[in-house]
Amino acid sequence: MNNKFENLTVTGVKVNTILNVNRIFIRRIRSMLWTIENNKHDTEKSIAIFNQKYHNRGSGSAKTPEMFNAIKGMINYVGFIKGKENNIFTKLASRFNHTIKLFY
């Protein structure tokens, strides 16, 4: 039995009173976006940092995922769990959309 002060997690999703994702997951997304924004003039450098820190993210293959697709998938996962109207999701999504415009 868990009391109200303990974390109840089922398959990586917190299910105490509402569905939620781990803070570390949100911070990881923010750090990825920060790295891209700070290296916006050097695309290869931001891709190299992404490949170094976030290589082979459990995909089962030795191939590194494409940087923007991986971040978009992580942000969509947050929206799926927390809801598309959630403040954290909308901030991450708008920041991601702004970052995409820097590159394309």
C-alpha cells in the first residue's frame, strides 16, 4: 500500500491523483531545446551534442534517431499524458515550433 506522500508509478507514468510524467523527462526536453537554441548558427554542433548525449534512445537499433523527430515525439508524449491544453505542453510545443523556424 502507498500512502499519499509516496510516488505511484505505472509504466513510467505517475498515477497518484492525475496522470503526470517525471520532471526529469521534462527537464531533458528543455535541455535539448536549449542546446539547439544556443547552437542555432552551427547545426552540426547541435546534432553532434544530441547524438552524444541522447544516442540510441531505446529504439532497439544502433541507428541514432533524427534530432527533431525525437524531440517532437517526446513533446507529443507529454501532450498525450498531461493533455494538449496543459501549460507545460503548450510552452514546450511553442518553443519547439520557434526552434524549427530557426533551422528551416
